[in-house]
Amino acid sequence: MPRTVDHEVRRSQLADALARVAARDGLHAVSMRSVAAEAGVSLRLVQYYFDSKEHLLIGAMRRLEEQSNERWRARLSRGTTTAPPREVLEAFLMEALPTDGPSLDFYRVSTAFTGLALTDPALAAEPLAGGVARLRDAVLSALRSAISNGELSADADPDTEADALVSLCNGLSTAVAIGHHTPERAIEVARYHLARLFQKP
């Protein structure tokens, strides 16, 4: 009897293979053929699941985003909706910074995706292109909760603070990725900023 193929598992395997190639060799090295070789499958199989490199990249980004969200939730003691605001923000910072293999892979592939989306209308139209906006919404919600429960000053501007945290992560992430900061230094800077944010006058 032939084995039943789990198509979602197969898609995930191919997306993971693309992420490994992109993280190791750069996005320019990604092709349908290189992903097939990395996954140990035939080119025809890759083409069966993804009809273009663009769709393969989108699949990989969706997979990486799901994994990142899972890691973010795993860092929280009670889940993203009930954890204390400061814990949510701390978990966001620790997951957003490329301090280990999975988070560095996500940063490299998502940065490459963003770069391509600047000149590719099809990629720009993908919901994934708004990933930063979704992260900002989660950060903004935590900041508003912190203000309402008195953890932050009532004078704090949650929109400005959310933009500052996201921008801080983006800058630190780039510095880590190109070797200007160690992951440890990036974490130290991020926690310093968070501590100052929650230090009410």
C-alpha cells in the first residue's frame, strides 16, 4: 500500500531547506534546484509544491514567521494575551534580535524578502510584507496595557514608544547580523532601554 503523503509536512520541509540555503549562502544562491538539493529531493518535487522561486520564498517566510511566533509564545509564562505587559515586551525583544540560529535565519530571510518586495509588486502585496506592522501592533497593545495598569507613566506616548522599540530592534539586529555587535551586547542594550522605559519618574 503506498504511503500517504502529508503535503503540509512536505511544504514545511522545502521551506526549511530554502531558509538553510538563504541563511548559509545568501538569497542569491537560492533556486528551485538548490532547494531540491538541500532537501534531498528531486527538482520536480519542488516544482510540484511551488511553481516559482517567488512562491517558494513566500512559503519559507510564512514558515519562519510561524516558528518565530511560536518561540515568542514559548518565552511567555501565560501566553501573549494574558502575560504581564513587560514580559510581553521582553519576550518580543529577545525573539526579535538575531541571537541564535533560528532567529538569525529568520532575520536574514525576512530582510532579503523585504529587499525584494521593494521592487516586486507581487511580493509587496503579500501580507508577509506587513510583518513589522503586525509586530508593532503587538508591542503597542502591551504598552497601552502597561500605561492603563500604571506600570508606565500616564504621559507616555504608546505609539512613539512602539516605534522606538521596533526601530531599536531593527538597528540592533542589523548590527548583530553584520558583526558590529555581539548578541550579548544587543540584549544588554535592549534590556537597558526597556528598564528605562519602565522606570517611572
